[in-house]
Amino acid sequence: MCVMVAGSAQLAAAQGMTTDPQAERKADLVTAYKILVNENILDSFGHVSVRSARDPNIFLMPRAMPPSLVSQDDILELRVSDSQPLEPKGRRVNGERYIHGEIYKARPDVMSVIHSHSQSVIPLGLTSIKLRPVVAQAGFLPPETPTFEIRDARKEGDRGMQVTDSARGAALARSLSSHPAALMRGHGNVVVGSSIKQAVVYAAYVDINARMQTQALLLSRDIVTMSEPELFKPEEFDINRPWEHLKQKIPDDAAKTKVDRAQFGLDQTQAKQ
Amino acid sequence: MCVMVAGSAQLAAAQGMTTDPQAERKADLVTAYKILVNENILDSFGHVSVRSARDPNIFLMPRAMPPSLVSQDDILELRVSDSQPLEPKGRRVNGERYIHGEIYKARPDVMSVIHSHSQSVIPLGLTSIKLRPVVAQAGFLPPETPTFEIRDARKEGDRGMQVTDSARGAALARSLSSHPAALMRGHGNVVVGSSIKQAVVYAAYVDINARMQTQALLLSRDIVTMSEPELFKPEEFDINRPWEHLKQKIPDDAAKTKVDRAQFGLDQTQAKQ
Amino acid sequence: MCVMVAGSAQLAAAQGMTTDPQAERKADLVTAYKILVNENILDSFGHVSVRSARDPNIFLMPRAMPPSLVSQDDILELRVSDSQPLEPKGRRVNGERYIHGEIYKARPDVMSVIHSHSQSVIPLGLTSIKLRPVVAQAGFLPPETPTFEIRDARKEGDRGMQVTDSARGAALARSLSSHPAALMRGHGNVVVGSSIKQAVVYAAYVDINARMQTQALLLSRDIVTMSEPELFKPEEFDINRPWEHLKQKIPDDAAKTKVDRAQFGLDQTQAKQ
Amino acid sequence: MCVMVAGSAQLAAAQGMTTDPQAERKADLVTAYKILVNENILDSFGHVSVRSARDPNIFLMPRAMPPSLVSQDDILELRVSDSQPLEPKGRRVNGERYIHGEIYKARPDVMSVIHSHSQSVIPLGLTSIKLRPVVAQAGFLPPETPTFEIRDARKEGDRGMQVTDSARGAALARSLSSHPAALMRGHGNVVVGSSIKQAVVYAAYVDINARMQTQALLLSRDIVTMSEPELFKPEEFDINRPWEHLKQKIPDDAAKTKVDRAQFGLDQTQAKQ
């Protein structure tokens, strides 16, 4: 017999606790910030958002602030339609919130968006070389991940590298297309997922894959990239394992102590009895 | 006079304590996980196993879980014959346990198997360049370490990079042959040893050697690799020294406090008196 | 409504506290040392200075000592005119204080000077390749950052790599020109700012930019550098966000606990209401 | 007035304390191990020694053990003449103690010897490229640092990379010649000094210089190395500053608290009064 306990909502339910999906998303959002800061994926800038559990036309995102400081009280609600805050309450919002709003608008399947200045992906993005899947756990990537060039989206006479209006956000969303990630030239990347956990785990493996591809290319221009039969579907990848591992690596994190050890592993790989 | 105290079993014996070889293997297995996580050799995945001290047809391996969380209670017994758990007790097993089972089947000399996604070896494995011994402490390696290509083992129409059945495990074991290590293209490596300590120390030096070879090859295609008279036999390498050093590096590890200082050094290098 | 609270002086004022601009500069100077040591920008040598709040012809700089040890009591006052200490009180001064004095003399706009041996910029400086802006947050850099060659400033028969007199300092200041940074061949760099915070944040992004440019150039000689419309003016860059983030990363820093969360974000990027 | 306080012996004297030069050397030796382990210069192997303060024909060196575990009680006395221990007391000695003995024999000016497996120097040593001074603080290096090739010292039919007898040690000492350092192909390096502090600081800058030279060479084969007028004499380099900085970086080191701040800086660079 195998008890399926997949997320903290289910775990709470299994333990007879009531759970609030919105509260869970806020808690996961703060954990995502801690993980991504600890992994050097988020630096002084960069942001993570999640679609509201109550209304798919709303997304949750912290106000303008350094990722290392984010707490639940900093989370604002923004509209998908125009990326504007519902009630700023005098709090400043991120200038690049249009990245998130426009991706949620274009991609109903996306529940979480990460924009980072990850130094693992920037070098590749400065060249004409495309990110390609080379490590087994990055098999969620397409054969070529697009690199967004802001110059293609910038209007005549406009300035800046940042995605600071809906038009630029929409251009980035078109570049992302149906993929889980897009590199942004000279800037970083966006990674999306069907949950915060998936987006965080995908962002971690985009980083690892970019470093491995970069290092291998320095050794040889003739490297083996993953073939179509080596790519996988989301349900074939146990994201709980890297999510919990990345949480363990956070220094002094209270969230570490209680772990449901039954959550790891995939049913299709288990022993026949 | 020189007191020989080589392992914790002997140490316990020397101190008049009774010792249980199986308990010692389980304790070393947990320590191996801590060391290899701390050295960034094991990441969110990867696993270590040891042959049972009671029955060579059984091996011990934790259930499916992140390496950073492994404790003695998570260790399961699996059969060498088919890599299936004796009593899963509802606990999920690792999908890649066939790596371990098939290597134990093919190599009676092997007592411990490590499979890691080490980022030090992956770049080399993506190219046609073979890992060669270049640093003095990696003299346990053969002149060329094989790189396993899963495409050679995958049946027509099959998918995936992982070693998820006995046929794939057997193909990997054939690639490993009689060597202490094999790289796995786009995936990582396997390292084996005649004990957990030896496998862990070998894994650490495979990593260092791969980084040094990679960096040197970026400087020059004409590097000096170790010649046959520079390779060594297992008994010529004091594995206790790196094993204890790697333990010292684990943050807040209780195992650090008591160290038998007489265990280090090799008899053949001592002073004539 | 949006409350503007830009610095610790304003914050103190808003909280009804009296504030001393000189005391604030000394406190920021010590924080700058902690941040730059933690970021591996300052090593055993290197120094940071700030112009006095009381007299623009005076600058504040610690005595000769390792950056990791600097406290407010170590700060001396030096003259811009000749880089000599007002009252050494028997304390030794830095041999390279002429870097600071001569830059303050040539650049009335500069309020803070950082000289570091940053290992991120040294490799580029050993070649004929110029540092160019490649990452969005380094848009404060000019299209080409100059590399200072001490051989051009050294008199016939003189020795040494260091800037140990006014003539060498003046030559470095001429090389820096009106720019925010100059590399120093085989030595490191200088970074200047209109405040300690700006200089520290600029130094951090000079480092990141140098690493990204270096890594990209190893992949391809044909990389995309930032165009003129992608560069920005100081007021377009929210330095509070990286300053606070870098402070958060200091281990066990008492300064972490109180953060004014309203200080982050730029007005021009906010929601229209 | 400027109080000269150069070392811990003088400091003790200045404070009216009696001091034992041998005890000071043992204390510095243990600190050297802590620093070099923390800087990743010493790994599981590698060793540091110092000439006895009582008899120049004796040197002090810990028994065979991992560098991270060394305490004063582990220090043995060995003869310079044959590298054998005076009284092993049943404790095993390092197989490569001949490195130390033969260098002390050939170099009366040398008071301390470090042998490390530093991963910063190994890549260069695997190629025909010589280590050359490129960073200002490495101006103690000659224009070319020799790389020792054990194959030139190994007798017909002999085996191994290690320096395990007097003949090999003498060959290494000849390769080192009058220089402060020699690389060892596939093995690491030796760094010597007129004191433990100097040897440790030199080892740290050999590491930094090797990394900077390596990284620059990947960018361009045409790099600027330091010219003769850019090299310096020992007395022109303030080793107290890096020694104390490196001590500060040791986690939880009791030695951090008391620092004589007057020890830093060189007299020739001070203000004329």
C-alpha cells in the first residue's frame, strides 16, 4: 500500500488540519525567496509571483524590495489585466511587474513566474548560443530555449533593458511561448511553472544545465545534448525531492524540521509486489 | 611499536566495546551522505549503498528521498538479484536502485556504490574527452575511465536517461567493468569501493581530478597525465586521512569530536628505528 | 500617497531623531568594509574612503590595517591637497592614500572612493580587452572602462606597482577621467560614487559585469554589449535595494534587524492611481 | 612617534610578558594549519613545518594526520639531516617529510615550509606554462617559478608521485633553488618563507596569482606579466596585514579577539611630519 501525500495542503488534510490554499501559496512564496536567494539565483533584484488561489485574474507578488528581506506581509495583489496593484497602501511596487502580468495573461497554465538575474545563464545569453538540455534533470526544457532580445521589443527612441510596461511584457511572453523558460540577453531569465515548487525546481535546474553546457562548450564545440526520447513530462519528475533538498540548504530555516518522508519518489518507478 | 587501528570496528574492539558490523555500515552510510552532500557531490538526487554485512546478496540503501535528509531509519534492504526491496513497509524506493543491484551482481569485490550527479564530472562526460588521472591522489584510476552512454543501452522506442531497470543497470555495470568509476553522459557518475570509506574518498578525488583535468585542458590541449608507474594500489593510499578530513568539514557534526589519531599514515612510509 | 524615505539621515529625521552627517558617514564606511569583505571585493588590502561632511577638502579613511578589522575608531582625517593625515596620533596610514586624495582633488562630484584587488576584474585587466557593460544593472558604466597602466605613470628608474605618491595618484585620476570606475593592470580597480552606498553598489556590479563579460568571451568572441540607449543615469537605479541586500548577506550583522521597507523602488516606475 | 610592534614575541615583550620562541612557533604552526585549511590550500593532505627555535638542525612538523585536526600535541621534532623523528613515541610520521628536511638542508634562510595540493596551481603545473607574477602582491615571485617533474627524480623502475625519500626531496630542493615557491606537476606546490607567517602569506598569494594568470590566459595568450621593477623585496611587503586578515576569516577562532592594530603598515610609506 502506498499513501499519496503530494503537497502541504494534502498533508494538512491528511493530518485533519484545515488549510487555506491562499495562505499556503503565500508561505510557499516566502520559502521560494529563501531558496532562490540561498542558491544565488535571486540577487539584489529579481522576483517571484504566484497566481491567486481565489481569482486567476489576480497574482501575488511582494512589493519593491530586496529578495532576501521578503516576508508574507510584503505580498501585494496585482491584476493580470494591467499588472497594477489592487491596493498599494502606499507601498511601492516592482517596476518589472509587467513580466509577471503579461505571462499570466498569455499562459493560463502558468501558476508561478520567477524572474532572476542568475549569473549562470547570463554568459550564454550574451552569445548566439542557445541553452539546450544537457543534464538528465533538465529534461523539462525544449531542444532550444529562446533568448529574449529587448531591442526587438523596444520602440524607436525608447531606452532601457528592463520590462517596465505591458508592451515589453507581452513581447517577452511571446518569446517565452509555451516553454518553461526564456533567457533574457544581458539581464537573466524567466522560468514558469504550474506551481511555485515546480517553478523553483525548474529555475534551479536551468541554472545547473546552463553551467554544465557552458563548461562543456569550453572543452569542446562538439557536445552531446539530450535527444527527444531523453526529455520528460512534468509528472515524470519528482519535484518534491529537490524542493525539500533546497529547503534543507537554507541556513537556520525553521521549515526544515518537519518533513513528510512519504512524499518522495514516483509511483511508476516502484517495486512490483 | 606501532598500534594498528584501522576502522571503527577495530577501534571499538580495541576499546573493549562490542561492535555490530551491520550497525557500523549503517552509521558509515549516513556519514557518507553527510560528507557527499557537503562536498556538493550529492545534490537533490544521487544515492549511496553498501552490501549487507550479514548476506552478500543483500544491499542497504535509503528509500527515495533527498540525500540531505537521510537517517538510519530510512535505510531499506534490497536484493542483489533483482534490486527489489525485501520489505518496503509502504516506503518508496529509488527508481535507479538497479545501478546498485547490477553492480553488486557483476562485481563481488564491490562493497559500496555511489551514484552522483556531480557537476565536476558532467562537462567532461558531454564531450568525447576521457577522464584521465592527473592528480597524485587519483592514482587509483585507470589510464582512461569509461563514459557510459545510455543510448547504447536503451531499447528501440524506449525513453529516458535514467537507469530504471535491470537491463540498463547491467549495461552500466559492463561499462564500469573492473574499474573504480564510470562517468555517465549528461547524468553524473558511479564510483565503487571495497568499503563505504573507500568509495567516498574515491568519489571526492574523482571530482577533484575532473576539475583539474578540465581546467588544465582549457589552458592547453597538451597536458601531462599520470603514467603507469604513478598509479597506486588501494593499500598504498591512506583513505582514513581524507575520510576524517571530509568529516571535519561537515557543519555541526557530532561525529567530529572523537578521532583516533593513530589511524593515519601508512606503515611502509614510517621511520626506521 | 507615497512616503519618500531615502537614507538613514532622512529616516532618523522622520523618526524625530537628530542625526550627525559625519557620524552617518563613519557608520556607512564601516558597513562598506563589512559588505566588501563579505563579497570578496576587499581582501587583505584595499580601502574605502569618504569625503568629510564638514569640509570637502578633508577625507575620512581608516589607518593601515586589514579591511576585515576596520572599526570607527580606526578612521583618520586626511587632507585632499596632499593626502597627508591631519593628526596621525602615532597611527600608520595607508601607503596608497594618494589614490583617494588625487581623485577627490580631480573630481569634486566624488564623495567616496573604493580601491580593491577584486579578483573578478584582474584577469581582464591583464589583457588588452576593455571592460564593457553587459549586465542591465551595470548600465552606469561607460561603453569602455579605462585600464590604468602604472608603467605610463612611473618615472624612469622608479619601481613598484603601487600608487604611493601624488604623481601616481594624479595619473590614475586622469585615467579614471569622468568615469565611475577604472581597472588597474595587475592590481585591481578604483570605483567612485556620489555616496558610500553608490560606490559600494557600483563596485559590486563592476565585479558581476566583469565576471559575466569574461565568461561570455570564453564562449564566443562575438558577444552583445549594452548599447547607448541601454545605459542609465544614477537616479534611474535603485541603489537602496542592493545596499540592503548586501547588508543582509553579512553574517551576524547587527545592522540587519531594522530596515525601512519604504525606501525601495523608484517613483517613475510606480502605479498610476 | 611610531611604536614598532612586529610580532607576537615583541608584543608579549612590550606587554611585559615573557615569551618562549618555541612555544610561539608551535602556536603559529597550528594557526597556519587553520588558515590554510580555511583557504582551501591544504586539503586532506599537505603539511606545514617550521625550523626549531632551539636548534636549526631540527624542524617541527605534525604527525601523519588530516590538516584540519592538527593541534600542538601532534607536533613532532624531526632531524634536518635525514628527516627522521627524534622520538616518534609510537606516532606515525608523514611519508613526505623529506620535502621539508631536504629544503631545510639546502636553504639555511628558510624557516618554514608548506607543501600543499592547492587546486589553484595544479592546472598550470599540468601544462608547460610557467607561473609568472601578475598580481601586485605576488611581487616576491621570480619572473618564472619552476615546476618540479618527479619523473626527472625517479630512479629507473621506481614508482609513485610522492616525495618519499631523501633523494626525491633533494631533487625537489634543487628545483626550488633560491626561489620562494615551486610547483609540483600533478601534485601541488611547495612554498617557503623566513617565518611561518611569511610562508603562509606567500602561499595565499601564489594561489591568487595562479588563478588570475590562468583566467587571463583563457581570455588571451597575450597578457602583461610583472616586469623586474615591479617585483619587491620581503621588507617592502606588509605580511602582518594578510596574516591577520586570513586569521579573521577562520570561523570561530579564538585568536581573533586581540589584535595589535599598530602592527600594520610599512614605515617607508608613512607621512612626513
